[in-house]
Amino acid sequence: MYPSGTQIRAARALLKMSREELASLAGVSERTITNLEETDRKPIRATIEAVMGSLIGQGIRFLPPDPETGAGPGVRIDR
């Protein structure tokens, strides 16, 4: 499961991380982070994996939807 733009933005918020900081950590441009968060375009697999891996490395856990409870996808921080 790849995170949605909303989950990426929420993960950054939990970490109090700017787009610029996440871009630097993931080795992508700040514009790439903006595109991931604000558009519905399908990202290049290596790009989303770099961003996702960087956030996971900072303690973020991406949560899938839970059909039993009706909860949508989410994020949490494990530190």
C-alpha cells in the first residue's frame, strides 16, 4: 500500500517537518513533495518508496483502511 497525498501531509505534520526537509531527506525535489501531496497523478514507484521510506525511518506508520470499523487510511507516529 502506498500512502495518499493526505497521509504524506499528515505524516509531515506529525513530525513537524517542512516539505523542504522531507524532500532533502528523501533525495527528491520540494516540487515532487508538493505534487505527491496535492495531485492525483500516479508517482514513479522509486519516488514514492523514497518518500515513504524516509517517513517510516522517522517513526511514521501508515495505516490502511479498516473495513470492520469503517475507518479510512491514516498515519501515526511510533517513537
